[in-house]
Amino acid sequence: MSNVKLGRALLVLLALVVGLVLLMPAVRSGSAIEPAAAMTVTVALDKAAYLSGDTAKANAIVYRTPAPANYTYTWTVRDTFFRLLNTTAGGASYTYAIPLNYTGWINVDVQVDD
């Protein structure tokens, strides 16, 4: 093969490669990728601190993607040493009556399932 024919063949090959590279981004994929489901729950208390005999009121605020669903809530109250004081299944709001003789911290947690 002469240099002229070889040069033309390489030029045609280069033009084909450039054409394919330019067309690749225009080709659509088969199906769209759906976002993964994610859920975050925040517990909001009505006060910053409580005294013995007070009633603690908590609300669960649920952030979920894609769309909201029906949720089941399991509320758990633990003491300073994480010993279980109460577990209740219920709704998005929860109240806990702190005993008059209680001293220490309380920890209010919620587990939300969809």
C-alpha cells in the first residue's frame, strides 16, 4: 500500500472514530435510574429540660423520599444508664409522665417503620 492510500484509510478511520465519539452522548440509556429510598426521623421535644412530675411531650418529624407512606411508631424511654423505662407503639406524638421521685436523665427515642 502506498503512503497516500494508507493516509486516506487512516483519515477515514479517524473520521469514523470522531463521529462515534460525538454520537455516544446522544444515545439514551434503556431506563432511568430511580433514586434510592431514604428516611430520616427527628424527635422534637416541647421543652429543653424537665423536672420530676412533668410530662414530656415528643413529636416525631419524618423526612422521606420518594413519597410519604403510612408509618408505625415505637417510642422508647430510657434512664441515665439506658435502662428501659417504657416502650409504647403509637402515633407521631408521645407523652411520658416523669415520676415525682425520679432523678436523672431520660432519653426518648422513636423507631419509625414504613
